[in-house]
Amino acid sequence: MTPPGAELQRLLDEQEIARVVHQYAVAIDRRDWALLESCFTPNARLTMSVAGDYPSPAEYCRRAAIVLAELDATHHVFTSLSIRVDGDRAFVHSYYTAQHARNALQPEALLLIGGWVDDEFVRIADGWRIAARNGTAVW
């Protein structure tokens, strides 16, 4: 039997984890590198099939700032989050679409990428953070 309050805590954990996933999208689209970096633990590993491997969120943010500066806009959307909490760790599988716009390339100014992300979260003193991210572009 589930202890009293455990179900509520699980729901609160899932809500916080989902907030971080969506905060990532807002941060990268606004080019808010401090907010983006705050989604991760300082030593998080990132492997993104279209963007490469990064040993830290700081390195990922530095590279994203360079690459995204060439674009007029991006729009990232994460959906269908499947969250499994296991104590102070959680595993999340989500789908994403990422629209990229470079207006100077009209009439072919848009690049839409779709795929999924597998995240490993850890609970730290100030909440849940991504400790590992593996992104797979499918189209």
C-alpha cells in the first residue's frame, strides 16, 4: 500500500520535472543562457544527435549561443512526457519539435526538426535538475 502523502509527493515531483523540461524550451528560445544552464546539474552530460556531445551545460550553452545567433528565431516544443520517479532520480522520455528560422533564406527559411529526448533527473537541494540528456532527431 502507498504511504499517505506519497502519491501527492509523486505528483509534485512530476510537476516540477515537467516544469524544468518546459523551462528548457523557453530558455533556449529566449536565448536566456543562465536560465538554460539552471535546468541542469553543473556536471550534466548532453548528447544531442544534431548538436553534438557536451561534457557540461556551460559548454552546451556556449555552443548554442554561437549557433543560434545565426538564426532569427527558434521555437521548441516538448510533449508527451513520460516520467518515472525513483527516489531522488527520475527518468523522462519526451517528444520534441524544434522550428528554426533564418529569414534571409526565404523562401526556404524554415527548418523543422522532430525527435525525442531521454533525460535523467536528480533531486538536489533546490529541486529537480537534468543530470543527463540524450536527444535523438528522427526527422
